Amino acid sequence: MTSHRLPQGGLIDRSAALQFTFDGKHFSGHPGDTLASALLANGKRLLGRSFKYHRPRGVISAGTSEPNALVELREDGRKEANTRATTIELYDGLIAKSQNRWPSLNFDVGAVNSLAAPVFVAGFYYKTFMWPKSFWEKLYEPAIRRMAGLGSASKEPDPDLYEKSYAHCDLLVIGSGPAGLMAALAAARSNVRVILADEGSRLGGSLLFEKEEIGGRSGLDWASEVIAELASTPNVTLLPRTTVFGWYDGNIFGAIERVNDHVAVPPPHEPRQRYWRIIAKRAVLAAGAEERPIVFGGNDVPGVMLASAVRAYSNRYAVACGRTAVVFTNNDSGYRTAHDLRACGVAVEAIVDSRAEKSGAASGVRTVHARTITRVIGGKSVSGIQLNDGTRLECDLVAMSGGWSPIVNLACQRGAKPQWNPDIAGFVSPPTNGSLVAVGSAAGKMLLSECLADGAAEGSQYGKSLAVPKCRDEAFAVSPLWWVKSSKGKAFVDYQNDATADDILLSEREGYTDVEHVKRYTTTGMATDQGKLGNVNAIAILAEVKGKTIEEVGTTTFRPFYTPVSFGALAGPFSGKHFQPIRKSPLHEWATDLGATFVDAGLWIRSAWFPKQGETWLASADREVRNARERVGVCDVSTLGKIDVQGKDAAAFLDRLYCNTFSTLAIGRARYGIMLREDGITFDDGTTSRLSDDHFFMTTTTANAGRVMSHIEFCHQALWPDLDVSYVSVTEQWAQMAVAGPKARATLQKVVDDVTLSDTTFPYLAAKEITVLGGVTARLFRISFSGEHAYELSVPADYGSMAARAIMKAGEEFGIAPYGTEALSIMRIEKGHVAGAELNGTTTAADLGLGRMMSTKKDYIGRVMAGREGLLSKNRQCLVGLRAVNKADRIRGGSHLLKKSDSPSMANDQGYVSSVAWSPMLDQWIGLALLANGRERHGEVLTIFDGLRNKNFLGEVCDPVHYDKENTKLHA
Amino acid sequence: MPEQKPVRASPLAGVARPGRFGSPTKTPGVELSVLHPASIVTVIARKDCADRLRDALAKLKDCSVYWAGFQQYYVVAEGRADDALHRELMEQLSGIATISDQSHGRIIIRISGPNARQTLAKGTPVDLHPDEFAVGKSALTQMSHVVVHLTRTGKDTFEVSLFRGFAESFWEWLAQQAGEFGYRVA
Amino acid sequence: MGDATPQRPRSTDPAAAERWFDYVYLRSNPKGLLDEYAHHSGGCRSWLVITRDTQTHDIFAVTTAREFANKRNGVAT
């Protein structure tokens, strides 16, 4: 393997060598190289195998559009599949592997697919692998995956940091070529906030490889001066290595900055990639244009490359892509390649110009007109070509140019379709609402002077106008040649998907003629490059066979992302433990000290049970329940939603929110309330207390706290803004604990200051502001979810753990023990209290046995719709209790209820089990259920059918209150 | 029961430990401190009292008043006895505002230093450029999936207040974002 | 969060059954401009009424739900 590195030139640092490996072999390159340029410099041409036919493939482009040179980069948790060798910056120690070859790149078993080519034509998935069906899973799918898969993903966690950030600007400039630099410079001089983003490792765009002259200097020198000025201007942010991938509502742009992809391991605390959301008042799309391949026989053989890429490798990276080149072009720009190659000592055998007329471009190279290449000779590397007149030319490099496509992707991501411009034979950006404007060659301006002027004009809208420097223009004229019909061998339209011109024709013949159907049928335009090279050719070929214009055929839909974006970058720092925020109760520390096991409840983590050594969750919960029912227990209920409702109209407002009445509630008292939705279904429940005439303290369920707050805000702001009421969430201000059990009063009496807790001074449903522990503000409520004589005590959150410890200490002599959400749930089921499983968005208050709470004297949310016939029907499923006839049977949540002798079917369904619990007090599993006409069916024996476990047994319907129906304990 | 004066427990006790963290090579660009114990009181204008409330708030001494929504403010003070600010406002603003103590419900974190703005920009879509977000200005926004109240209290100084339950989770996020600049915890 | 045009009927209106159905369930889903509710739940918690083009997502006006309701009810603010 001999060196293809040119002796001089290029933007590489020859003084430093970077070592890297490709497929385990060691190579060397220089700072400034990409992986592709370094491999090409080392004479490495064969970089991958194609998707379907496993044909040898090499580098085609010098950038983002690369469909072939996809590699697995890095190893272990940092491995990234399908990365483009043409955009990977070389670093010392880089490790890459080729993909889609088995067992090795040089000898690939799958290449036999080429011989079986008729099987693999467009639509092969649908046709071949459909029958017999069972073969799909067992045989075809695994085989296809192995043969046709792209790179493989790592199964290890990615050890690197990813980050998200927002940025704001007056003008976002996307692309830092001549047009982008002019736009940014003009705006910067007007002192507005500018962000200049470019996907390249170095700013300058095409000026990094095209030999231009601007303002009497080289294009590169001019660019360097402009970039230096921008870098020193306040309010200008330069973002190299940043791909703007999406344009979204509100003129927000998504971008990925590859902060540390150019080093093996990011420095400590630095992210690998940063996901920017750029909020731009205006944006300029100066993304340039993409050169197209020509579709001809063997146009994928390693050594066939885009003409502009050949220039980029020689001018920017000092790499000669071959020794003897042939240029195949349908436009003037191909001549630049011939010129530049000769300048660096590469022989140019001929320019094959498909146009009959002479080009305006100078070349000094033998040029044949009105000729095309029909065949490329060579397998793993080009060794020659054959023209349509039969002439054979020896060469090892074919530089092709099928014209240029403005890069309009971003401008089309919000629904607008690009417009065909026949003068340049390319689609140009559609008119937009002005918030994103394409300039330069992205707008179809193909001359350098036009690009500079266009950029300057856009950037000068902020006040200062910018003089356009003089420059030399290269000729640009194009006469379309989409495909060489007389091609020998496969002529590829989409390299990555191995879609050929024949596939497009087949698709059309088989009736898939719409451009979107052709895309799906042939897979043209899919996968990582999204048809950056192939789409326009495919559209043109389709237009030709359909006898329509390119405009009539149109493009497929443009969507984000412009280039692939890693999941890591989209997730940012929010993965693993930080997937979502964790919300801790003020009693978390107290519960942790007592050995609690925690459970996720929305974002909250709540103490679920407090096991003693060796206890299972069930044994622990069983003990906690008994202790609360027989002695006294403490439970953290801080997560309940708590809303302070105040104002002259607070009572009137609550009357409209709840189906029952609160204006009649006495000061110092609490009341259980139910809110409905406007459609008459129950929404939430909770206890609300009146602290003073115009001050209420509302509680909601933990699960609905946020929704209730939003609902309250809606009702006040959108429905009744005339009410004098205000409300604020105080959920987090108060640590709240339930103290329940026969010894609850005795325990609390030791904690409160100056209050005697008796049935007269503090009766059931009393609610008062008091102090505890020698002066700590507190609120005490005599309410009960457990059915025991119970209280809920609120103290300011910072005192929560201290107060809970004090209660534990006070209750020590009574045998106090903490209980968690499991015991809480058991006790509420024993008492037939409804919770989320019953307030489930389908039940009415009447269904839950709470129909009498619905006032008939006032307007409230849900009143009218709750009176609908269907919601009053006698046959509705309503709340019942349920016990197994055989005490040993375990009722399971979700089981369905059937008449005793019915078999399970939808028609026979009578209802279902909504909540189940092991009842320590009844010594058996008990349930709450929603049963058709359930209230009238207490005592009926029916079948409980557990479809998941395919079990059924008999159960008896009973009152939902399983335990202490007379509430003797509550009032004890 | 105990006559010992109760001590407020910070939700970030044991989490926000003093020291120097993050990038070992850079001079710390961010300083983080937890303002605890602080007094924070929500004040909402009663109907047709917005102007009177604004005037009354302007006369308050030894505390800061931050916008916190429609005719709604946070009054914040440091070094007050627990509940003192709340009681004071109850007296002074009686009849024109709803007063609700949030001193325990919210925690305030101060972020300062040359990279403070960059650190916060990783979380909030609010434009923190000093021309757009000047000293004294507040915003209600989301950072790290948590709703926060953000105020610029100085050229390079911001205060974030949020529900105490999220404090630990938010702190971990904030510390990671400041990591690349290096940060000091006071 | 949905069309802001439907107006809540009074519960006490005996002939309002149809209007209630319309209010709770019927939305016209126009192509073009729509006044719709939005809730600034991650911020100041105001309900807003936004005038949005349902085709382009361009927003033409924003007002608070309060002002929208007051204007509709003929209340001066």
C-alpha cells in the first residue's frame, strides 16, 4: 500500500502524526484529517460492503452526504455504529471497524447476493419473504439481519456525559461558506446577536477546499479574516462542529454540537455532545449545495467519487484519490476537478462531458463531448472505464458530477415543498414566512459573487450594509444527464440502500408510481443519508419513465433530522437515575432512618412499608395494620396535594368546584368533598377545612394534585374570573402525618401545646391551627382514612422529620409503629374507601355510593352532565365489597365477575375487581369491585374469573365496608 | 415536651457540601450556595387590589419582592425568625392580598460567577442575556423538568427557588451542568 | 388544550341539554385560525387563549383566559 499523500498543501498539520486502527490494522494520519482522508492517504479504498448485494464500497463524498463509508467508531460503551468516515475527525488512538461484512471486508460471503440479484430487486422484502409465514421469524429475519444489518449497537452503557442547552439570537446563520460568512459579518457589524453554526470541524465551508479569490486574497485567507473578526465581536457565538438538524415551531432550531467527538475520551466533566435548542428571531440557511452522482454502470466501484470530493481531498487534505483520473460531468464544475488534479500532479486522462456543446470552463485536458460512461471496469477498485462509443480508458479514479442540489432540507421541514429550478437543474428552497431565508447556493445561487452578495444582503437588514468584495467566478452551466440508459451492470441511484435505476423502473411498472410509494418500495432515500445524493436522480428517472416533469413528480417529505442524531444527545443528562426528577417527602429522612422500603408514586418516592428483620412486604404491612388498629401508627401523608384557597369568594368558589357544599362548613371544621369533571364523572376527592371565614385548606389525592390545581386555575381564570379568590399550592410547605389508632389521641396529646384533645374540644372533623413541640406552627385535623380514631398533623416541612421523631417518642409507651402506603391501602380497602382504582375516570359519585353528596341546590362543575340518563342507569357498575367464599382463595386485582354459572365472555361480564388487599382483620383476601347493579346484589355468590392466570372461584358480594361498619373505632 | 428551640432542617443538608468540584483544571467559574433558612412568602392581590398591593410592596423594608405570576409575588428575606415575615405581611397587607408562607416549601439556591449564565442556559429556555433579563427580573420556568422561579439578583448572580421535594434531584443536575466550568459550593 | 370558543352554559337553564352536549363534547376543528386554550403549567400557571393557524402553527395573538372571558362577558378590565 503506497502513500497517496501529496507532498505539500492542505489544511493538515504534517508536524504531528496521529495513530489509529481500522479493522485492527494500524495506520497513521495528521491533525486536520478525517478518518476517510487518512485512510485514502494510506491507499485504503475499500471501506465497506453494500447493504443488499454486499458490493465493495469506498468513499464517495467528503462530507455529510456519505452513503458508503460507514464505520463502527470506538469500542465498548462508546461504540457508535454507522458513523461517516468522511466526517469523523481523526484523533490519536481512534479505533474504527468496517460494517456489514462477514467474515471479512476483503472476502465477504454475502457478495454471492449479487449473483442472486433478481431476488433482491425492489420490494424483495414484500415478495420473497412473505411465505411461508413461519419462515419469517425463524429463518429469513435473523438471516436478513445478519446479512443486511448496518453497524451493531453497543449493549453497554455509554459512560460519557451529554448535555442540553438553550441559545437565543437575533440571527442564526446555518453554514459558514461565503454566503454564511457574509450574512454573519454584516449582522455582527450591526451589533445584533448572531450565532454561526457549521457542521464542519473548521468554519469556512467550501472555501476550505475550493480555490477561490476574494478581495484580492485567497478565499481561505479571506474566510480566516472574517472568522477572526466574528470571533472577536461580542454577541457573536461561533459553533463549529454543530449540525442544525431541525426547524421547529416558534423558529426554534435543534442542533447537535459534537463537543468532544474529536478526542478519544472527553475531558472530565465535559460532555461528548451538546443538544442545542436555538431560539432565533430570524435564521439564514447558508448550507450550500450538494453535488449529485450520475447514475451509470458500476458507479459504485471504489474509486468512483464525486468530483467535488476529489477536489476536497486534494486541496484540503492533500490526498490524491488516484493516479490517473477521468472526469465525468454534465456541468462546468467538473472541469475544476480536472484543473485542480493536474495542479497537484495527478494525471487526468480525459473529461467526459455528456453535453454536446463546449464548456465555458477552461481545462487544458482532453475533453470528449456528448459521451457517457456506460461501464466501470474493476471489482474492488476502478481500473478503467468504457464509453458509450466503445472507447476504453485506463484510470483508477472516476470523478463524477451530475450537477448540484441546493441543501434545502431545513427550509422544507415545516411542510413547504421545494421548487424546481430548471436553470440550475435543482430544487430550491420554497418561499417561507421570512423567519428562515435561504441564501447563496442553498438558494440556487451558483456563482461565488452571487453567494457573497446574497449573504451580505440578508445580513445587512440590521442597519449596517456591507460592501461585497470582488471575486473571481467559475463558470456554472448544467445540462441534465440523470442516468446512462445504455449502462452495463448495476447503475446505482441510492448507494446506501443498493437501489438501482432498474429498481425505480420496476417500481413504476408495478404500479408504485407516486414518489412517496417509490421511496417505500425501493427504499431509495431512506436510512442514514436520507437520500442526500440519490433523491433528485431518483425523482428525475421516475419523471422520465412516467412522462412527467420533475416538478410534477415532486419530492418526498422532508423531516428532521437532517443527519442522524444519537439518542444520548437527545436524552441529554436525563438518563438512568436522572430519567425524571425525584421528589422526596420532608419525612424521607425519618422514614429512611426507620428502614423504610420506598415505592415510586408519580415523581414522589413514598415509604411503602417498614420491615423488621426478615419480614416480607406482606408480613410487614400485616403487622403495621394490626399495630395501627390495636395501638397507634404513624404514616407519612405529606404527598397529598395541599392548596390554600383564600378570598371573599373562596366558599362560593369551592361550592362550584365540589359537588357537595362548603359554604356551610363551620370555621375549624373539615369536610370530605368530591369534585366531578364537567362530563359528570368523578374527578378527585379529599378533605377540605375551613381555617377562617375566607381561608380554606384543600387536600387532593397525591396522584391528582397537579391536575386539580390546573382545574382550579381553569375554573377561576376561564370560567369565573369575577370571583375574588386566590389559591396557591402549599403541598411542599407542610409535612403531614397521619396518626391513627386507639392510642392516637394519647400520643398526640404529648406533642401539642396548650390544647386538650377530647371529643368536645377536638371532635371528629375538627380542623385547627395550633402549635406543637413548644411553639412550632401546626395544623391538626381529626380525620381518618384508616377508619381508626385518627388525626392528621401538619407542620412546616423543615420540622417534619423532627416532629415525626417526636411523635414516635411520645407514642413509644403505647407501642407506636410507622406504617407505609401498603398498610394505608389495606386499611382503606378494609373500610371501603375509594382511591385511584375506583376514581378511575369512568365512575360517577353515585356509582361509588356517594350520590347523596351531590347537591341539588347549586351550580357546580359536572352537575348537568351527571344527570344524563346513561349515568343514572340502574345497571351501572357500582362499588361493592367482595370476599372469596373459600377463605383460602386469593382475589386478584383486575379479575372479572360473572354470574355464578356463566362462562367467561364479554357478554357475560358483570364487572371487575378494582382493588384487593390481604386483610389482617378479616384474615383473608378482600376486594373492592365495580359490579353491575351491585348495590342490590349484596349477598350474591358469583364467579371471580382471573383471566391472566386462568383461574376462577366463587366470591360473595358484600358491603364495601369490610371492617367496623358502625364506625365505632372512628368515634372511640 | 422538649423546650429546646426547634431547628429547621434543609432539604440539601448533606447534599450541598462545601468544597471545590468539577473540572480540576479550571478556575471555578460557578459558585453555588443554598440560602437556608430563608423566608419566602407568596403574596397574591385580592380582586381589584393589584395597584394597592404594588404600592404596599414597594414600601416593604429588609426583604426582596419578586414577580411570581399574574398579580402575584414572592417576598423573600434572609435572617428572619421563622414565620416572622409571614406574620408581618399578614398584618401589613391584610385585606388587599392573600398571604401564604412558603418558607419551608421552597428552597433557594444562589448561582453566581462568570459561568453562572451558561450553566442556567442548560436548563431554561428563558433568554438570560442581560438586555433581556436584567437584574431584578424574575421568570417562572422549567429546568431539569422542574418548575423553578428564577431571578437575576446581580450581573453574574441568579437565584433559583423550587419546591423542596425536588431540591436534591435538582442540585445533582445543577452540579453536573456546572461541572465543566468547575464550581465551588459555599 | 382545545377550542376556547364553546361557552359554559348555566346549569339552571332547563332547556340547555343540547348546549351542554355541545359544550362538553363538540369541537369544530377548523382549518385555519383557531382560538384555543393553553396552560402555562411550566411557568406562571396562567391559562391563555392563543390564536393559532392550525395549518402552519403560526401564532397570531395571545391573551389571558381572564381577558378572553371578561371580554366575552362584556366585563371591563
